[in-house]
Amino acid sequence: MASRPRNRYLAPMSEALLPIAPPRQRKPDWIRVKAPTSLGFSETKKLMRRLNLATVCEEAACPNIGECWTKKHATVMILGDTCTRACAFCNVKTGMPRAVDPLEPEHVAVAAAELGLTHIVVTSVDRDDLPDGGASQFVKVIQALRRNTPSTTIEILTPDFRNKSQAAVEAIVEAGPDVYNHNLETVPRLYPTIRPGARYYASLRLLESVKRHDPKTFTKSGVMVGLGEERLEVHQVMDDMRSADIDFLTMGQYLQPTPRHAKVQEFVTPQAFSAYAAIARAKGFLLVAATPLTRSSYHAGDDFAKMKAAREAKLAVAR
């Protein structure tokens, strides 16, 4: 099968809006990872192809794919592999998506069973072309997982469902995911160039509405650093997240997937990540994951267990 074109965030006018940066920087040692070669990696890839499932691990060129797939941990990307938006940081291809696959929910459940997953992360492309933005497919996936692998905990990472009915988000929450994740990605100032199809405060309101609809659902959000944000801007994003009662913050280094995407403005040091993590914990997050290689679904199962334990400890103190 011929390969399809990648992200086309290439229009001269749009590219002119991207931050000006020096020539592409060499990655520091702390951001380098080994190429995947294990048997577990190959088996995971074969399973995803057999079930006709896309993964964000592949489509977004995640640096942790070797480690995660070796352990047979894959983040399934539903609603196809083509996004209706063209964010300047994202390697997922853009264009007109194909029709929604009605077999996809059952295939996700089969993958979870065959991989032996105790915790699964399900994300999707943006589907602005669908009346509900694809929310009903998330509901069907959650239901299929509950039927087929009832002991598997479920974490979803959704789009913002911008310009869709609030009922879309409420339907997903009512389906009962254990964790609802939606990433803010960057600071508000950079949205016009980095995440032009989204709105910062709309994303915050989405996460706040999840908590309002079901306070027991864990909420999670992530940001990238190295895009030209200022330290105090990151602190403000943390405050905004806590105002929306978000439980879990993830923070990782932005990596430029191709020369035609937004450039890396800075490689943030591990020491700076540790400082961000300390500040975030002081602001009251139940859990914080902040390292150069942190991604939304990296070590998600282990982190879910830690988050549950942190909530139980917090409730015990309050009694």
C-alpha cells in the first residue's frame, strides 16, 4: 500500500506565523532513545495491522514507542488516522477522513484482550466533520471494553469537540471512563500559531465540565514545553488547570516531527522539569509527571494506580 502524505501545515502564510528560530538544534543526550527492535514491538505492530487499528504512538511519532510496545502497551487512535485540523506541532496527517469504521469499537476490545491490558488509553483524531465530533464512537469503544475486558481500566484522551453540543462530552462521561484526558498542549499566547483550530478557554471549560458532571472521574491534561513559552506562563497554566479541578498534569519536551512543523525553541533541561514538577505539586495536583520524554499515555497504567492511591490518602486525611 502506498504511503499517504503527512501533515500539510505548509501554507506559506501559515508558516510565516510560526516562531522564528535558529537552525534545527541537535537533540541533547537526555532526549535520545533507542530504535525499537524487540519481539514485543513487532508483535504489537502486527496486532494493530491485523485489527486495522491506528495508534497515536505511530502517527504522532512518539519517542517512547519502542519502550511501550515492547511491553505491549499501545495507545489506540480511533476514528481513523486522518485529522480535520493541522496543528503546527502534530505529525498526524490532515485531510478529509474516511467514514467511521463500525467495527472499530470491537477491534479495540479485541486488542485490549490480546495484549492483556489492565489499563488502556484510547485517543482520536479531531473529527470536526462529524455532528458530534466523534463522541459517540468513544462511547461505543468504552461500552465494548466494559463488555469484553471488564477488569481493564479505561483512559480516554479526547479532542475538544469545539462547536459541538455539551451533550457530546456528557455522553462520554456517562459511559464511565476511569480517566478523562484532554491536553491544553501549550500556553494561551501560542495558540494562534501552535494550535490554531482550538481555543484555550474552551479546552479548560471542557475539563471543568467533566468534573462537574461526575466528580469521581479523574481528569488529566498535558502541556509541551520548548515552544517559546515563558516560565511564568507555564505557572499560570498550572493555576488555570487547578481552577478547573484537574487532577493530573503531564509535561514533556516538544520535539519537531519534521522540518515543516513548528521549530523547537529550547530543549528544557531535566533540572527545569524537576522544578516545574515541584511547583505543580505545591499547587495541589494529585499527580504530576514532568520529564523530557513524558507523554500523555506514557506509563499511564502505573500513573493511574498512583493517582487512585493519592486520592484515597487525601480523603483519609479529610475524614
